[in-house]
Amino acid sequence: MRGAAIIFIGMMLWAQQSVAQDRARPAGEFERLLNKDAASVMEILGLPVQDAQDGPARRLQFAGPACILDVYLYPPEDGAEPRVTYAAARVADGREADRNLCITILRLQR
């Protein structure tokens, strides 16, 4: 149990420190989600903890012990099915986290 706690703390610290690097490197894990519909995202990340609709836009929120990921889907044109255009990650206290690392962690926790 102690080893798992140490790994968890290390992952959180690494996620917090790598936010600037996330912006500088290629999309990586985010590319798995980009332009996918909601069903495809759920195949990758599992069921969201929140699913909010705001007009034609949709926000799916996924959460685990290490991070929270908000995935935003917008229709590419009127009447079309919403597709992933953006995702943002944060840790529980609201600080920004590495989006790609968060996606990896959530995907592996499934």
C-alpha cells in the first residue's frame, strides 16, 4: 500500500510540473481523442462522471485519484454529431495538470 501511495504522489508531482511541457510537445495522447464522438471517447476512457450539454456543445468529465479531465465536444457543422475539439486537465485542488499524462492515467485505470 505504501508503494502505491509513493507512486501516486510522484505521478501527481510530475503532472503538476509538466504543464508547460504539455503545451510545447505534440498532442500525443490527446490525438487519441481529437475528432472522436462521445461513444468513441467512452470506449477509450470509460464512463464519464459528468455529462453536460450546453446547446450544441457537450462536456464529458472523467476523474481519477490523480486528475480530472474535461473533454469538450462541438459539432463541426450545424446538425452534425459533436466531436472532440479540446480537453483540459487539472488536479483535485484546481491546478492545471498535464493533459496527455492525465489521459494516459485515466485510460490505464479503466
